[in-house]
Amino acid sequence: MTQKQLADKLEISIQQLNNTISGRNTASMAVYERIADALGVEFWQMFAPDDVLNGVILPTIVNGEIAVHCSKCGNEIKVKFEQ
């Protein structure tokens, strides 16, 4: 899928999409969920390191919090989702 196709599917401009992906714009959880849905992936997969996506490390999800272990330092990284 091209950026234009993704932007069209989300009904936003390519510039809005690029600004969201690059972090120049802050986006709500709903926007990231829409992007994940349009890409056909789970929300957490957009932010997971490659070793997680390749099945080397699986995240745990408990009470709206995702925890993975950094492949470089071994520290646990937690992301809590609030609405």
C-alpha cells in the first residue's frame, strides 16, 4: 500500500499522514488505531521492534498495558494505553 492509498483510506492528506507518522503532529489513540486497522495490523505492532514482530520476543498485554523487553539492554518497556 502506498502512502497515498493509506491516506485516502484514512480520508486524510498525505501531509497529515506524514506529520503523524514522523511525530510532528500529536495524534490521538483513535488515529493510530485507524492507521493500524487500515494496515491490517494490531496497534502494538506498529511500535514493536523487529525482534518482537519476528516472534523472537512476544509482548505481554495486561490491563491495557503492553510490556516488551528491549533486545539491546534487556530492560522491560511498558506502554499504558488510556482513553
